[in-house]
Amino acid sequence: MKRKIPKKPGPRIEIASRNMMIDQKPEIWVRGFVPHNHVVITTETIDETGVHWRGKTPYVMNTQGCLEIAAAESEGEEVEETDPWEIFDAMRPADTPDGPVPLFAWRTAEPIHIEIHVNAQNGDSAQSSLHLCLFDEATTIREDVREGPLQGTLFCPKGDGPHPVVICLGGSDGWFTEARPALLASHGIAAFSVAYFGGDPLPETLSEVPLEFFDRAVDWLNAYPAVDTSRLGIYGYSKGGELALLLASRDPRIRAVAAYSPSSVVWQDPNGGAPKSSWSEGGIPLPFLPMYVSGMKILKIMTGRPVAFRECYAQGMERHPEQTEKARIPVENIAGPVFLVSGTEDGVWPSSEMADTIETTLKDAGKDVTHLKYPGAGHLTTLPGLPAPEVMDTLIFGGSSQNSSRALEDAWQKMVTFFQATL
């Protein structure tokens, strides 16, 4: 009887784990293709609003017909290595792949399902899939907090505590999000995402928002036995970055601050009409700096055309130097180290220049500060491991999606390390 010779496996995709935290690089191997053949790797997913995203990335197989998309070393196999985030960053809306990259909508802690296809010139193909996870239910507890004006979600590591805790603040929509705090908690740091306006019973708009919401959040955490508020940090992006620095400058309980695309001053509310301060304390509006919105900008807003507000903020500073000083956030009063992230091509406001000012002030005061300034990146607010936006509706974020994506991926890893080292 003749011995059966097993068939050589054909074209295939091998993935070390199909459930990966989104801030970790997956290990993906493409094998069994014709050596030196040209292939295209297609990644596809659907965001929370139903937008279909697709990315196409070309590669050439090596002499063994293999390709490694992984950060791990191969065992005795000659392969061409590439960054696994590249195939995710390449995704664009399938209906408008050549337009400015919009916001990838994902606010919850649900996993993102990615389909992966490989197609070669000779017709060979393979497919697989994986989940990019934000919440690790094996290691993390999720706690909904809905207590009157205190609205948010706590993600807390399981196991022995108490754990350090970071209060997380979103951008100019003011409501809490879950994706970033859930991801932060997977690294052993409790994260409390808190709303500061945007829905009942909180203020409807970003106008004279009371800073007292922060005290309610800390009081709630003080009664939660698994966290240690003596190791309290704060993290915010965009308008939340302004707020994080402002709160830290007024409250010595905050031991470490991370601010993405931040501001060095208190700005007016972004609503129309007579300018008001964004923030208040004890019922008194804080000193603020008004924007300067030109007639051309107003026309663009009224006609629904894309708008970059960077000039409006820059000219507000230039036209009102005396108010700039009154509205300045006294960052030199912050008790702990500060971690700043900015993109040089930010189209929303001049965050790199304002972060430079913050950095100089802190260094002059002998304080510990890190400023990651990324050339060619725009308004940096979104998750690592996904395509970064160039626009959000009609708001121009600036920079290129690729530069911003790589910046966010690099900054996130360093921010996690920052909080682990300082809290």
C-alpha cells in the first residue's frame, strides 16, 4: 500500500491571536503564495455609524512566497517584515476613498471586527479575520455611574488594589466616551470617563461649564475601595486637554496630567452669539480669550463648507494680548509631571505652539514636562491602531491621516508608560 503524501498547504493567512488589544501589534503571516508574486492585502470593517471602511496595501512575497506582518522574529524563515498597523491605518470609507479621511466613529468599548483578504496577481487568494479589542473583560471591571450630574463609566483592573486612577475627559462634545478609558484600564490603571456637559442634567452647551463636576467625580472615587485617589491623574484631548490642564493647575490632588492637542489659555465657548467663557467656578465665569472669526470664515460656516479654525484662535491671541495673559492657564501650579502631545499641522487650533508655551512655562518653573510634537500630524484626539481623521464633518483637523495615525500610535504607548511611572 502506497503511503499518502500530505498536500502542501495552499495560500493562507495565519494570525497568532484573533482577539488583540487595539494598541498591541498583531502577528500575521501570509504563506503559501508564489515566490516574488505581487499581492494586495485588503482590510475591511464597519464603524458605529454604519460607514464601510476598506484599505488596500500592496506587497511583494519573498523567495518562499511568504510575508510577515508582525513585530515578532521568525524562526528560520526568510520573510519580509512590515508594520501590522499599516494595513489598518490604510482604511478609508469605501464610498469616498480619495476624499479627506473622516472620523472613524467608535465611542464604545466593543471590539472592532476586521476582515482581511489577500489577493495575488495569479489569482491565488486567502482570507481571515480578527477582533481589535478595547475592553478586556478577563482583567477589567466596567462600572456605570449615573448619579444626577455625575455621568460616566469607570473601568477598573481586577485583582489586588487599590489601583491608581485617571479621570478621562473627552473633547468639545463634552460627553463621556468608553474606548480610551477601557483601553487604559487594560494596562493596570483605573480610568474614569466623566461627562462635563452635553446632556441632562449637565449643561447643554460648552458655556460657563462649572468646574465642580470634578469634585463630584473625585468624591465618588474616594468611596470606591479598588482605587487610590492619592495616585490620581487626569487625561484629556482637545477641549478636554484645555480642561485637564486647567483643573490640574487648581487642584493639587492631581498628580499627573496628559493633554493631547492642548490649549495654554481658557478660550471662549464655541457657540454663536456674544462670547462667554467656557468654564466657571463658584458661579463665576473664568477669564477667557475670544476667537477672531473673519467674514470669510462665517460665510464658510453658513454655507456648510469645510473650515479650519486654527487662524481664528491664533488671531484671537494676536489681537488681545492683555486678555491672553488674564486667560492663561497657570500650569506652573500643577503638582505633578505633565505629558503633552501635539501635531504641527493641527487645523483646529495652534496646539503645537500652545504646547510649546506650556512646556517653556513648566521648564522655567523647574517642573517635569514631556512634549511630543509630531511633524505633519493634525489635531490628535483619536484611538491608536485606526485611521486618524483629517476632517470631522466640516471641521478640518489638518495634517495627513498617515502622519496623525503614526503619531497617535506612538504617543499612546508613551502615555501609558508615563502614567505607570508617575502614579
